[in-house]
Amino acid sequence: MQSWRTVKYEHVYLQDRHTVQETWLGLRDFFHFYNHERLHQSLDHRTPAEVYLGRRYEKDETTHFYQPASICVYEILV
């Protein structure tokens, strides 16, 4: 379970959102990253999804930093 402190400090305070839709899309992207890609020390360096589903996902291990796709799309549109 993620804390709202994590959401605030790792996403909300770092993003400049102008609309409700941008905020919603950014949070959706962050929650997916947090639950499926971000490794958690308290979970023995596994993701919450891996722990919940009881297995390890095959994925690209090159990065575990949050990179919101919605910001890239927004910058292109502006």
C-alpha cells in the first residue's frame, strides 16, 4: 500500500499540472510505475505487484526512475 506522502513527494510536488485531466493521467501513470516498476526495499527489492501475484515479472531492468509519459505528450502538444 502506498502512502500519500510518497505520492506527494515523488509525483505531485514535482509536476506542474494545469488541468484535472493532466493531473488524473499523471497520477494514473505514477500509480502504475509505483506498483509495477518501482522496487521497494521493504518488499525485498520487489514490486508490490510481484508480491501480490507471487511471481517475478520479466521486464527491462535498466531503469527504475519515474518517467511520466503524459508530460512528454503534453510538451509536444504545447
